[in-house]
Amino acid sequence: MARAYARRFATAIVSLVLAVGLFPENFVVRAEDQQLSVCVLVPHFKDEYWLSVGYGLEHEARIHAVDLLFYEAGGYQSLDNQVAQLKKCSTQGVDAILVGAVSSDHPDLLTAIHEVAEVVPVFGLVNELHSEDLSGRIGVDWQKMGQVLGDFLAMMHPFGTAQKRAVLISGPAESGWVAPLELGLREGLKGGSVEIVAVFSADTGLRQQLNAVEEAFASVPDIDLLIGSAPAVEAIIGLREVTGLYTDVELVSTYISHTIKRSILNERVLAVPFDDPVQQGELALKQALRVLQTGRKEGLAGPEIRLFNHKESSKMTAPLSPSVFFPEIQ
């Protein structure tokens, strides 16, 4: 109780000082002064992408000596778990909650955020979250993620060349990034000869995405191109190594992971839109600290999306978390 009161008192003093202009607008109060702690809720760490987000958060937290409490829901179907974790965090005396949402608009999650945001600031992390109660959000435009990849494929297979039959293997429909990603991808493909002939969805764990890959090849004939989430592409790479099948299928990923990065460098994967998940983690904590210091809500911010491809990989970097990194889960 005393610690929570001290944090609120310090925050109030900082807000007053900023209001009267004694500190410059970009003044940063070190977390040591306030003993800040932050809850981080993610769908799961089965997907390497979230490991890089977690690493970015931990890197920034070390700079400011912020305590991070990581929770994983268990997957995109684990809405009840995430709602319970959100409510639990609100009772732990934390200063902010970052939510990598398992759903962008489920009423139960939005209601919980509305209630919790009256007690502690809530921020969106990476995934879309259609809540008016957020104090800020870090992420990228997933429609643009799809568009960047679609533009690349249209340039690689321009209109008038031999038609390419593609399957899209993506995440679950309830997640906020799947629909805009597909919309942008299809928009980008309009200028080329690639046609998406089937779409498969599953949670983004490797096993679930492997099942979707196997279903795609069992039900769709003559696949030339697989456009997949990082775990889907990882799954087909593994299938190739074990069975020797599907070696003539071109592969592109809709987002980055450690395996995807290595596979682009050795030319097993052609390209991926890179949205810098490490930087997103860093930006998320910076945004939360700013809002706590100023009391002013912020909007969406995030890194620039770039295309990381096999032909130009030597000209750009795609930093990810160290291979040994794994956050401590509550």
C-alpha cells in the first residue's frame, strides 16, 4: 500500500512540475525514482516474433530499471485467460499494462479493458485493439504489411507472365492483424500474375500451423507459392527436410522470426515484410513511461515497414532477440 501511494504521489509531483514548465517537455524521470512495474500480456511465446517483442521490452526496462511481469494467454483462443490476467494485473499495484491482444474487438476483452483502465493505464501492444480506453498503442499497419509483400510478389511475377497459384496460411480470424493483412496482400497482388486460390487459418503455434500447411497441400492441387505466417513457413521448411516434398514451392512469410531471417539469408525464403518487433517492444515501454509522466494519452506509433528479401539481405539488417532469450513468465 505504501509503495503504491508513493508511486502515485511521485507521479502527481512530476505532472505538476511539467505543467508549470520547470522541466523540458521531453524530460525523462528514471524509473528508479518511482519504482515502476509494468504487466505485459501476450498471446503466447510459441511464436518467435513475440520473443523479439519481449526482448525489446526487457532491453528498455533495464535502461529505466522497470520491473516487467510477463503473462502469456496460451494462444489466440485463450480469451478468458487474457481477460483474467488483465484483471489480475490491475490488482497487483502495477503502473501500466501492455496488452498484445488475442482479439481486436471481443466484447469481453473490451469490457475488461474499460474497467481496468479506470485503475491503471492500458496500452495496446503490436496487435490491433479497438478500444477507446487505451492510453496509447505501439504497432504497425498490418494492411500495409500485406501490401508491401503483395507489391513484391507482383513485381516478381508481373501481369502477363505465367500465372502462379498461391495459398495463404494465416493466423486465426479473431486476431486483429489477419483481416487487414489479407486485404493489403490482395491489393498488392492486383498488378501481377499471382492468384490466392485458398486461405487457411490457425493459431500461430508451430503445430497448429503445420496442420494448416498439411491441409493446404492435401486439398489444393498445383501450389506454386505458399504465403504464410512465420510458423507456417517454418513448418513447410521442416517438411521439406524430412520428406523431400514441396521443394518447388516458392515461400514468402507475412512477418519475421529467427527461422525466417536465416531462411532468407540462405535463400529458402524469398521475402518478408519487416516491422522490427524488437523496436516495437522498446517503443511500447517508452510510450508507457511518457504517458505516466505527462498524464497525456498518445495515439498509434510504430516502426517503418521495410521489405527484407533474399536479393538485398546484405544491404539491410533485421535485428531480433538473441537465440538464448526467453522471458520469465508469471
